[in-house]
Amino acid sequence: MAPTAIECQALEVVFANRGNKQTILDGLDLTVPAGQIVTLLGPSGCGKSTLLRVVAGLTKPTSGSLCIEGKSVRENQHKLAFVFQESALLPWRSVYQNVRLPWEIRKAPAGFDLDSEIQNVLELVGFKPNDWNKKPHQLSGGMKMRASIARALITKPDILLLDEPFAALDDMLRSKLNDLLLKIVEQTHTTMLFVTHNIAEAIYLSHSIAVFSQGKIGERIDVDLPTPRQASVRSTPEFAAMYGRVSESLARNASA
Amino acid sequence: MNKSPLSVRIAAPIGLFVVVAILWHLMVDWFKIPPVLLPKPLKVLEAIWEQRTQLLSGAWVTFQAAALGLAVSTLIGSFVAILFSQSSWIRTALYPYVIFLQTVPIVAIAPLLIVWSGAQFRTVVLVSCIISIFPIISNVTSGLLSIDQNHLDLFRMQGASRWQTLVKLRIPSAVRSLVQGLRISCGLSVIGAIVGELFVGNSGTSDGLGAMMNAMQANLKTAQLIGAIMACTLLGIVLFLAIEALNRWALRRWTIDTGFESDR
């Protein structure tokens, strides 16, 4: 049994807006084992992004408990990295400088060779050296997202939180970047909590899918497809069966 | 914006200028307007040519006052905006006074400034600064505060200090707003310098355009006066073009996401 990376118990998030109370998370429990990719799946506005922000320490839960590797978020926030829906690169910085940013804010450990680390991570996400000095506006959507992932990886996070990172990209590009994520997990053993509303993406990427229902996890579905995933798995009957099962669960939980 | 070829864009306004000058010339003859009221365009040209050295040195003095006033208002305005961005308490307490700065008629307080600071170059710079500071404060403040939420979250997750967020995120984000403010303020700084000089008068050894205009008006040298007004206009244009060049540089360096989708 792998150690637990993220443990949420009875999480509740209530937003009060001019006396109107809106419950976003309603006693949510979620466990994410270390080294796994877990997908949060649900329709838009169901609270999955809020959960991600709570895990990241960006939104305070109204009640409930949250542990990151057995400690509070505040203590372990440095072990997390967040990939935003838009690439969120700083437009005045080059790709290289954007990836460098986290270590300009944090204190780099002694003996940390930042330049070679940046080069490694940029190569890992598929950047050619002559693109390193480009500004974000000179990059395509896919390259921006690669740079954004590189920036998240540069701090060697134990846990990567991704909030619909590929929602704005076309299908071809989306599956390329899905493969990139799988490659990263294989090489770095990073735990990932991935938010999406794309069922095929959820199945292809994850070890396990958490389907949202009314501010809680309605169903947890383990994806028992062979790992490491090959692109060809998408055309197998097992994948199709899994697709059917997940979309049925999604429909059931959305209407619950 | 303007798709006409460059030759047309240059020729059209010049052509219009020539037509207006001819009409002006004919009108003065036709209505027998005395030269003290309105000299003929050629007389104005002649006057400009005759006093070209004075106009140039006057423009240089005024330019220095305006540029210095703009520089000071940029420094102080940006500093005030940074203070504003750091605390909503400071903002709430001080903002009404900043509005006051904007609404007070500068022509009314210029005499007071002369009483306090003396009839000298320094006072002219002060007037120019006061009149041009508001767009800097308001633009830079809004630039420092309207930061992309994702960027703020990114900095928070790295545990960035207030100082790091200011230096690495807020200030670079606000550069474009600063340049926008400068575009408005540069014209105001020239106005401020000329108003200041009008009040200060010819006190120093080298007079700016405003002081020269004061003297010309007193001596009913209308042709010279019109020449000086043209020099003022030209001065404003030069300063504006300089800021435009700065703006283009800032846009190039600080381009925002255009977000095209295809991957290579």
C-alpha cells in the first residue's frame, strides 16, 4: 500500500455572498495515494476547481481536515505545484525566465544547479533550445502549456495539481500533452490530482477517477487498464467499456 | 487606423494648411483686419524666422521645465501608487486628496506657489509636476492592483513575500499602465510649464516660451505671439512623440498573451 499524498476528510467550503450561502464542497472525503494520477471529473461549476484550490492552500475550507503527506497545507505547500487553466506565464519574461521564477522567489537549496535543472525540465517537456528565449506571446497554446508545466516541475514537487490545463487545446494536442504527463509521472513519480470534464482524458491518464456529485465524491472508479498507457489503448473494447461506465456514473451523479 | 499611403497622409494635412493660410491672408485683406489683431501668415512666418534663436532657446527652457516636471511627477506619482497598492487603508485615506489635486484649478494656485517657492524655474517645474501627476497616480495604481488572479496564486504558492510580489509581479505588470498615464501626462506637463512661466514671468536670465509670450502680449507683438504659440504646440508634439516611442517599446517588451492555438 502506497503512502497517502493527499487526505481530505469532511471538507466543507461555503461561500457567503450578500447573505446568500452557497455550499460548494459538502463534507467531501478524498484520498490520493502517492505516485498516482487521480482525476476529478464532473460538470462545470460542480466544485472540482474549488477542491483543487483548497488542496493547494489557496482557498481556506470552512471546515474539515486536509493533510498533505501527513502535514498541514501550510507546512507542506512547498511540495505542491499548480498548473493553471490558462498557462499563466508572465508575459514580460522569456520561457527560460518564467521557468526560473519559482526559484527566484524561494531559496534554492545549497548545491542546486539551477541552470542545468531548468535545461533538463525544458527538455523533458519538449522545448528546443532555440525556443527558450521566446516570450509567451511568440508561443502557440500548446507550447505555452508545456512551459507552464515546466515551471511547475522546476521545484520538483511531490504533488502536481492541474486545473483543466488542456481545456482550451484541440484533441490532437490534448493527447500529445496527456502522453507528456504520463512520461513525467513515469520519470519523476509525481502524484497528480487532475481536474477535467473530458471523460476520455480522465480514463487515459488516471489510476483512479473521482466523480463529483453535489459537492462530494459520488463514486470512485479505479481504472484497471494496463500501465504504462499506450495511445492504442483508446481503441480497445476495455477502454470503451470503461468510457461507458464512467459516463453513466457521471450522469447518475450529476442528477443525484 | 489610417490605411492611406504615407504620401497622402503627409500631403493632405500640408495641403489643408496651405489652403487655410491662403484664406487667412485673403480675409485679413478683405476685412481690413489690423495687424495687431491678426497679422498675415507671411508676417507670422517672418516673425518666427526673425526670432528663431529666442524661440528655440525659449522652447528649450520650457522643454526642460516640462520634462523635469514630468520626471518628478512620474517618480512621486509611481511612489504614491506603490503606497496605495500596499494598503487599502492608505488608499481610502489619501485618495480624496489625490482627487483634490486633480480638481483644483492650477491657474488658481499658481500665484500661491510663486509666493511659497519664488518666481523662478523651480516653481515652473512644480506647477508642471502638480498638473501632470494625477494620471500617473491613477493609472499606475490601477495597474498595480489589477493583477491576473492566476499570477497572484502562483506567487502565493511559492510563498512569495509582499516585497517579492511587488517587485517581480505588480511593478512589471504596471509598466503598461504607467506608459498609458505618461501619454496623458506629457501634454499636461507642457501646459503646466507654460502656465507656470506665464505667472512667473521673465525673472531669470533665460526665459521660457510662457514668459516670452507674456512680454509679447504686453507689447502687442501679435505676429511673434502666434509664432510662440506654434512653438508651444510643436514642443507638445515632440514630447508626445517621445512618449509614443517609449510606449511602442513597452508594448513590444510587455506584450500580453495573444493566445493562438495551433501547436508546432
